[in-house]
Amino acid sequence: MGESNAVLGREHGAISREVLAAAEGIYRELHTEDPDSTGTGATDGIPATFRLIYMIGWKAVLGSRSS
């Protein structure tokens, strides 16, 4: 299926403050809504949505219990 582990090819160490500040600015510019459209009157914060996916996998082994 072409799976690979992206963690093995990543740079080691934390993301720099400059990179995070630049990403925050771009994200805020692209995704900030008009305060009046939300109905809350809030102007602070950045809107975000997260999707979490949990998976588990295993390989059957001869002689093991199966459920």
C-alpha cells in the first residue's frame, strides 16, 4: 500500500518560534471569521477543527488466541 514512517525522515528538535509565528499569521489570515458572523462577538483566538482517528492492527500468529 505504500505506507512509510514519516517520523523517521523528520528533522530532530523542536519547531522554531519563527516558524510557528509565521504559520500562525498565515492561518489567521486565511481562516479568521468576521466577529459578527459567529454571533459571539469574540475577536480573540483562531478557529480550528480537529479530526482524530484511532486505529489498531495486528498479525495473526499460529497458536495464539483469537477473539
